[in-house]
Amino acid sequence: MASLVPMYVRVKRKNQTIFLALEKSDNFGGVKQKLADIAKVPATSIKLFTSTDASGGDLQDGASVDNFVENDAVLYMILKKDGSDAWEDIDVEAAPLKA
């Protein structure tokens, strides 16, 4: 039986954070499509990572969300550079420190 309670993830890119409600049974291809609709880019131009150093590699389209992330997880998104096969570096602005 599928979970009725969605899980939430934050997807960060540069100075932008996108909040998504997902089902545990969703796969990352579907997540990329949701992000593509928001960012107005093709889903094939998006890569997702679980860390800013990309040490674990990008999350594959067929992989199930519940195998890689937990509720309130942070994912990092990069886009393919315009007119190129090269990808952006993971570049996320840190939150300002409170004084």
C-alpha cells in the first residue's frame, strides 16, 4: 500500500530553493520532470545530487526516492550549460550567518 503522507525535499541551485512534495514511490526521473516544469528546461538538462561535492554521483532517473532520501532532505541541482554538453558546478549560496 502506498504511503498517503508525502515526503518533502528541498532542491537547491545557486541562490534558489525549490520545495517539492513527493511520494516515496516516485523516481528521480519524475522529480527531474517536476523541476523541469518549474525551471522551464528539459528534464534531460538536470542532474541531482545528495551532497555539494557530488561524491556519490548523480541520482539516476529510475532510482526510487525512498532509497536515497528521507523526509526534509536537501538535494542539489545542476543544469547543462546552454549550447554545450558541459554541466554547471554545484554552486549553492550559504545562508547568511545570524549576528
